[in-house]
Amino acid sequence: MTSSKTINTSIRDLVAFWIFGLANNYAYVVMLSAASDIIARQETSLPHSPQAGHTNASTQQGHCEERILVKTCHHLPTGAVLLADILPALLIKLTFPFFMQRIPFGLRHFVVCSLQAISYLVVSFSNSIYVSLIGVAAASLGSGLGEICYLGLSAHYSKSTISAWSSGTGGAGIIGAMAYAVLTEPKLAGLTPSTALLSMLIVPVVFGITYWFVLTRSPTVHTMKLLQVDTWLVPKPLNVHNKHIPECIDSMNNSTISKKAHLEDENRKIAQPETLSFAAKLRIIAVKHYNLFSLKFTIMQMFSPFALHDPLSLVYYAEYLINQGIVETIYFDCSHGFSLSKASQYRWYQVLYQVGVFISRSSVNLIELPSWALYILPVLQMVNALVFFFDSIYNYIPHIALIFSLILVEGLFGGASYVNTFNLVHKEALPHVREFSLSITSLSDSLGIVFSALSSIPVHSYICDVPARNSHYY
């Protein structure tokens, strides 16, 4: 009887974390899928917009172009939407892990759901690009807060919840991108982008219900009671003082063996608190890596954990440069593009990318990559980015089917890097710092995306200034 109850509890938790992953990333994905539509809607509403003179009637009506005589680009690249969709999340990830342990999970969850609902409403009713970007930023705040919140929450449950969360985030990609593409595709539902976004308000509702009615309560998770003010903050347990943290910086020049022995000895001295002081957390980041890297790399890890030299950041840099800076400029005429309009081609690019992400993020229980493989994925993804970049200029890929295939592979690389990175952290982090470690690791992908967004704007401008070449443009 007890075994049956345990299995039922485990299934409920896995389902809950899968929904957390899906719902948390859903708004983020939809905003990126809608990026081209958000910008196009604002540009076509401006009487002197450059886009107004570059868009033919058939394209506006959602039809494919029989012949592409000139390359057309949005005056504002979709990288601007990506920037609004990631900078607030990065700000959250840089600051919240150091104090959010005092905020009850229930309150965090309510804020995340509210921000998502606000983002759909603002973008749907906006007639200004700046207001639309504020709505996108609200989705970003919710997504960033949610990621560190639910990854931290997984520390109170079994390791399998990481796989469920990761699979859910992959599901958010494929379901969110697919839903938006189907709802706005003229040959299918044919809704306007605004109506499609409003229909997605059901997601934050399901999101809210899941935490309070599906997830089982862990005895180690503080419960907030609305009518009891003293429960509004998580009680502060005994802190680990700096004297208990290894003096890693002073001992970095010791041999690898002595470093490992010293680290293991000091770890045994550390109590099992739920929170650490700010300084202690920074030093634990250094401790975690000082036996693997030189002094130079350890300092980089200490002040910029899992930063640009980290494989996950590089993978995300390359794939978002592709998605938001390059593929918007790659489109085909009717005979080479499955009779899809330019806008539809961009939406289906996003769908195929998310399919790849979903497949690989759901695979960690079947295929677990060794740590060295995480350093190969960014190389492959950068090669992918170069292929897309040169095709955007020289147009040597003859049919959209090949682009679809490459985008699918791009998603596979990105998803594999994400899930295996967090799986590795969950396995190797000590129990008393696991929640913090998982939360701070989520900073890695955001850093890569931010630099990608900043790079995508000049890259997009450069590509648009190059005259169209090769057969499928003439």
C-alpha cells in the first residue's frame, strides 16, 4: 500500500514538473515565434515605415511570393524582441538566487503566473512597438523567475524531476511554436496574431492550478498561509559562516590531489543549511571549480559562473543568433518554399527548431552524454551558424526542406546541451548547495542569449545590406 502511494506521489510530481517546464517557457517561446509579426504589425501601422514600401500585397495577405526580386527586411530585426525577451530574465537570474530562498515558493509561483498573463494582454492590445516590448519583457521576467524558482524547487524532490522539467521546457517550445503557427496560418485557423495571443491565456491558469493541486507537498518546502503574516517569509536557518568555507583562492596552486582531499575534508565540516551568506555562495562557486581550472578560470567562474567560456552559453549564443538574427532573412518563393508566405516560413522555422529541442531535452533518461561531449556541442552549433550565415548571403541552399532539416538539428544540439548540463549539476552538487547551484547555472543560457541578441542586430543589418544572390531569388 505504501509502495503504491509512493509511486502515485512520484508520478504526480513528475507531471507537475513537466507542466512547470512547459508553462514557464510557453510565453517566452510564443513571443519569439510572434517576433516577426509583432514588428511587422507595428511597422505597417506607421505611415513612413520602411517596411511599408517593401512588402507586397500578397505577402501581407499571407500568400507566398511567385518570384523574389529583391530581399526585404524588417527595419527593426527580431533580435530586438529577443533582447526584450531575455534581458529582464538575465537581471532576475543575476540577483534573485542570492536572496530568493526567503520568499515562499507559493508566492513566487503566483508572481510568475501573473507576469505571463500580463504579457499576453499587453502585446495583444498594443499599438506601439515600445508597449509591445514591455509586454515581451513581462514574459521574460516571468520566465526568468520561474526557471530559477522551479529548478531550485527540484532540489526538494527526486533527480527525475530535472528530466521532467527539461522535457516540459522542450514541450513548451514545440507546443507553443506549433500552436502559434497553426492559429495564425491562413490555410489553417487563420487568426490574427492578437487573437492567437489572447487564446493562450489558458496557459497561466493551468500553470497556477498545477502547483497547488497536482504537485505533492515536500516536508522541506515552506508553506505560506495568506492569513498568517509570520509565514510570508521563509524562516532563516543557521547560516554557514565564511570560516567554514574552504580557503580555495589561497590553495589554488596546490597539487590536484591535495586540492581534492582538502575540498572533501572541508565539505564534511559544512553543516546542512538551506541558505548561505552571499559571500559564502560566491566562494562555493569557486570551490566547485578550483580543482578543475587554473586561477584565471576560477576567478572567471567565481564572478561569472557558467559564463561565456561555458559550453551551454556558447551553444545558446550560436542557436539564437541563427533563430533571431539570420533565418528571418532566409525565405523562398512558392516553388521552393512549399507555397508558404514569408511570415509563415519564419513561424515554421521556429516550430522545427522547437521539435529538435523537445526531442533532445526528453532524452536524458535514455542517452546521458558524458561531460566531455558538452564541449563538442558548441563547436557543432557554431558550424551550423556559419552555414546559415553564408546561405543568407549567397543563397546556395536550393529548397526550404534543407533549411528545415538544419534547423531541426540545431534544436537537437541546443536541447542536448541544456538537459545534460543541468543533469550533471544536479548529480554533482552537494545537497546543501544544490538548490543554489541549479538556480545559478540557469544564468548560463541567458548570458549566451543576451550576447546573441546584441550580435543579431548588426548581423541582421549586414545581411540586409547585401544584394540577393543565386537562383531562388530570380
